Amino acid sequence: MENFLKRYKYPLIFGGIGLILAILFITVGFLKTILLVIFTLIGSYLGYYLQSIGFFDQFKRY
């Protein structure tokens, strides 16, 4: 089983993403789903950028 998951890791991940997008298209509609995807990508990029410049390090107390 572990070998199966290692071998087909990316097809399983993207299959799950495709399933989630298909469910969103059916339930909330095309434009709302696209808007949701855009905001998710913007939020992910912003989080990655803030982490790369060390923004959150100033809030950590040792």
C-alpha cells in the first residue's frame, strides 16, 4: 500500500483537487468557484511571501 501511495502520489492529489472543483462547480456555480480559486491562490501567495521575508518571526517569543 505504501508503495502504491508513493507511486501514484500526484495523480491522487490532483484527482482529489479535480473532485473538489467539480463539486464546487455543481453546487455554487462557475463564477463563484473561479472567484474562490483566485482568492485562495492570492492568499496562498501572500502567506508564502510573508513567510519568506520573515514577517511572522517577529511575533515568536523564545
